[in-house]
Amino acid sequence: MPINETLAQYSDLAFQSAFAVFVLAFVLLIAQYATTRARAVQEREARELVAAGTAPAPPQVPGRVTDPQDKPWSERLGNMAMSVLVVGVVLQLASIVLRGFATERFPLGNMYEFVSMATATATAVGLVLLRKPAYRSLWAFLLIPVLILMFLAGTVLYADAAPVVPALRSYWLPIHVTIVSVGSGIFMVGGVASLMFLLRVRQPKGEESPGVWGKIAARLPDAQTLDRLAYKSTIIAFPLFGAGIILGAIWAEAAWGRFWGWDPKETVSFIAWVIYAAYLHARATSGWRDTRAAWINVAGFVAMLFNLFIINMVVSGLHSYAGLT
């Protein structure tokens, strides 16, 4: 099967550009995080001075129209970061589409392409779930695993545009692998939200410690909001991931003559699915809606990463299609 080298190069360029754009967005979000924190400290000190009677309250001018130029730097940086994130998501999706046209196949035949799809899903879903200004602080933490995964995909996991191995030349490839990669990307959002929930529980809103963790938690939403966000994203990803496992079993029966063979990839995928099922059960059980449920969700996220890297790159099995040499 001929490979369109020009489109393949454009695909790689789009992926690299998306990575650079996400780095820029990360820098803008960190700057927003810092300036918002400084502004919050200034406002709190001003309120304390007013309450103590040592400083006059700012005058209130009835009917005053706020000048758009009066927006604080934190808000301007946040708006710029969101615009840059949209550009990054578009570039990454363009990279996936161009890889597909270059190879004349569905672009999910190796780990580079799988990670690209999963991170694109995480950022695209983030644009929807984290669209409110109050959630923008979470973007700085979501971009950390996204950038790490994209860096590994573009270096260690990178594979040249090429036809897939014969075992993957099936109509089940776009169905099974797409659902699993999309579910994995959404799980990433839930895992980050649960980690931030655990931090927020240790640093309650308005009672943050003066240390590093207190300063990091100061801009996060309240614990209840973070818990709801983690639950919302996980409850979306869970049926998708479960459907991906079932469809993978059907594909296995057609390819290998059995639905389930306890291959390492199958086993760890099932373990991850059970962990997420335990999280949803714990989250719906009275008395477990605290840090215990969040830790289960984090364990599921760790299982997903273990399945992605250790199983594909270290353990040999029927699913060893990493595309690594």
C-alpha cells in the first residue's frame, strides 16, 4: 500500500505544532494561575484593612460602565489560553486525519497514533467540561499528563506512517480502538479531577495553608465541584470503555477463534474496568462519597497508564502492536 509522504510530513508537523501550542497554553495558564492568586491576596488584604477601619472602602459610582480594558491580567491570560487551546485541539485532530489519508487506513495502528487520539480526546472533552471560567485552573493540571504523553508519543513511541500489520487489517480496528482511546482520554479528565479533589480536601477552600500545596489549591474550585466533575467524566467514559472491551472480545473471536484468552492486555483492561466500576459503586454508596471513592478513581487512572505503557512496551502478548523497533 503506497504511503503519501507529503501528507505524512504534514501530519507530523501538525502534531509537533499542537504540542508547541499546548506548551504555550500551559505557560499562559500558569501565568493566569499566579496573577489570579496575587490578585486574590491583594483583595483579601484590602478587605481586612477596610474591616479594621484603617483604609477607606473604594468609592462606588452608580451607573458606571466597566471598560473592557479594565479586565484583570488573570482574565486576559485565561481568555488567551482558551483560544490557544482551541487551536491546539484543531491541529492535533488535523494530525490524526492527515495520518489517515497518508496511509489510506484508520490512523490507530500503533501506540503513537493511539496516544495521539487519547490526548486529543482529553483536550477536546476538556474544552466542553472545563468551559466555565471557574474551571480554568484545572487546565494547568490536565495539560501536564497531556504534554507528557504527547512528548513520549512524538519521541519514544513515534512510528513512521506505514500500513498496519495484517492482524489489524479489519473493520473492527476503527470500532474497537476508537472507543477504547476515546474512553481513555475521558478517564484522564476524571483522574485529574479526582487528584485535585484529594488536594482540595486537604486544603479546604478559605483555609489553605501558607505552604506550596496551599498556594496551589487556592485557585481550585471547591471539593464538591471537583468531585462532581470527576464523577461526570467517569460515568461518560465507563460505558464507552466497557463497550470497547466487549467489541474487542468479539474481534478476538473472529481473529483468534476465542472471545477471551486472559492475554495481558485483556486482563489489565478488565482490571481497570472493575476498578472504575468499584469507583462508581463507591461514589453512589452512602458513607463512601469521600476520599476513598476518589482514591479508587485515581487507582483506575494508574491502571490505564500501566496498561498503556508497561503492558504494550514490556510485556509480550497478542496485543503487542506498539509499532516500536
